[in-house]
Amino acid sequence: MQSFAAEPMLGHYDVVIVGGAIMGSSTAWFLSRAPGLRVLVLERDPSYAQAGTTHTNSCIRQQFSTALNIQISQFTASFVQNLRAEMGGDPAVPDLKIQNFGYMYLSDSPGFSAILRANQAVQLANGAATRLLTPDQIKAEYPFYAVDDLDLGSINTRDEGYFDGSTLFDCFRRQARVAGVEYVAGDVVGLTLAPAGDRVVSVTLASGRVVGCDWLVNAAGPRGAAVAALAGISLPVEPRKRHTWVIRAERPLDRPLPLTIDPSGVHVREVGGGTYMVGGHADHDPAVGFDDFATDHALWADKIWPAIATRIPAFEAVKVQAEWVGHYDYNTLDQNAVTGPHPMVANFLFLNGFSGHGLQQSPAMGRATAEWIRHGSYQTLDLSAFHYDRVTAGERVVEGAII
């Protein structure tokens, strides 16, 4: 991996991106396709040790309730599976594939079943291949589930499952740097606005260095609200803990396990070779400190393991091989992305609040942000529904398929 520079080479850039993980690097790569733009990425932790991108479960789904979220994932599916061609045929870019084990949403109530049926109608209308299954049909296709308490299941096994998200991130970052994007290890501690308060004119680093900019992109993940606050902007995003365990089953399942969302909220998916990835969070789910990655050891025994062992009895005998805690950049308004320009500070662009959808949405978000900078409007997917205006208006974009 190329080392990060300690200081920017220039005093002024066309675009400064705060945050160099997958969202910032996707934007940097799409911007790098336009010759002549001077782009600076500022990353406070070049090791990415605690970045959400590092802790991702690398999943992708089309089972959303809004057409826009479905279309965003469809673009990612196409982009990922044509990555080398998208990146100009570079032989250094690997071929990536989606492991199409799908997501299996399980409902134990008529109310949630009605939501799954409504979601499927939207998904089918937008080209997804979602199927609804009765408990007997679930049992016939996946005999390892306990289904006696279930009312309905929803699954899509086309362009839905998981992929190598770390490789996608690495390609975005490496290819952007090859194209001339500058990556600097630096923590942004100040933003200076023009006298009229309508533009960011410079960023100040912890080193004291001041760098001018024409555009400022906030891709700071769970720290996005802190960056926005430097410009006097309130952003309803906070870090929340999400726990992951990798387990080995004494009796591996006889077929691949979809990413299963149990009614308890716990989810588990195939990894391969008799190992599985489990995720969840405590019932009390507050905001936490930016540096709080402490593991709640009781959570596994009290909630997570009982949930997966009840749903999949073969998981009564498992061994935890690894565990970690990551942070969602959780949008408290509606758990959907905040994108586009601030209505008053017009060159301040948001890429925040993905609430667990960031990796699978990063290609479309980077492309859209680059379009806005280069053209002043979206050229492909219209992301205006996710703009900051809805935050000030208190208008939620309701997504009925949040995990």
C-alpha cells in the first residue's frame, strides 16, 4: 500500500474530500476520470483500523422498499461484477463476483408480512427477483430452519448476497491515486466560510496547515456530524455499535445459508467451509463515543446465540472464531443517506448517514457526487430525494427494510 503524505502538496484544490474510506475513495475515483481536477483526500487514520469500511460484512441486497435504494444496489451489482472493465481494463483489477445466496427476511407476524409483501411489489416493479415463501416452502428449500413460529419469508438470490468489499475499496483507492488524487494523513479541525456564509473556502488541519477548496465533500462516516458542525451545520448522524462474530459450526449446514434476518433482529450468513458470520446489536442502542469499540461479551450469550440456535438448531454447537465491533454512521432521522449540497453552503456536499448501507451504495454515491461537482446536476440516478433539505424540513424518506 502506498504511504500517505504528511502534508498537502498544494495550497488550493478543486475538491477536498474529508474521509478516505470507501465513500470518499469512490468519489475520488469517479472524479479522477475527469482530467484536470485537483483532488485531495484527507484521512485522519490511514490504517483504517476503526473505519466502517474495515468492519463491513460486505453484503448487498435489492430487498429495499424504495425504488431509489433498489436502483442504487442494482448499479453496484453491475459495477462490482464488471469492475475491471469499469476501471479501464487494467489487469491489476481483479474479477469480482457476488455470492448470490441472497437475503432471507423472516416474518413471525401478519404486520411484518404485510410489509414484506408491499416491499416485494416495489422490488418486482424495479426488476428485482424477490420471492415470497410460506413456512412450508421455506422448510422445503432450507430444511435447517425452524419455521413453526413463522408467517412468511422473502428472498432474492439474483445479484444479492455478499462480495469482497475490501477489494472494491482497495481498487477505488489505488486507482484514484494512480490517476493523480492526493491522499494525506490529516485531521480536519476547522472549516472557514466566505464572509457571506455561503461557501467553504478552506479547511484547517490539526497540523495548522490551511488548504483552500472549491468543493468540500463530507465523507467522514460516523464523524460526519462533527465535520458538518465545523461549518455550523447540524447533521442527525451518530456512531452506533454493531457487533459481528465469525463462528464455526460443529455440524455445518448441508447447503449455503442466505443472509438470514431473524425476527429478533439478529442476522447470520454463510462464509464458507463450515463458518458463518453473525451480526446484531443490543436492545439498548445509544450513540457511543467515536473511539468506543468495546465488546459486550454478555450480548452473545444473552441474545445473539440463543436467537440463531433457536432459528437454526444446528447452531446449538458452535465455536466463536473471531469477533469485532464496528460503528454505523446512523441517521437518526430516517436511516437513509444524506447526500448532495447544503441549501445555504452550496459547495458543502454530504455523503453521510448510510446506517449500514454504505458499502453497497458507495459506487452510486461516488458517481453521483462526482456528477454534481462536474455538471451541477445528476446525470444518471437522481439522488435529490436524499438531499439535506429534508433534514431541515423534518421530512423522512421512509425505508421499510432497515436491518
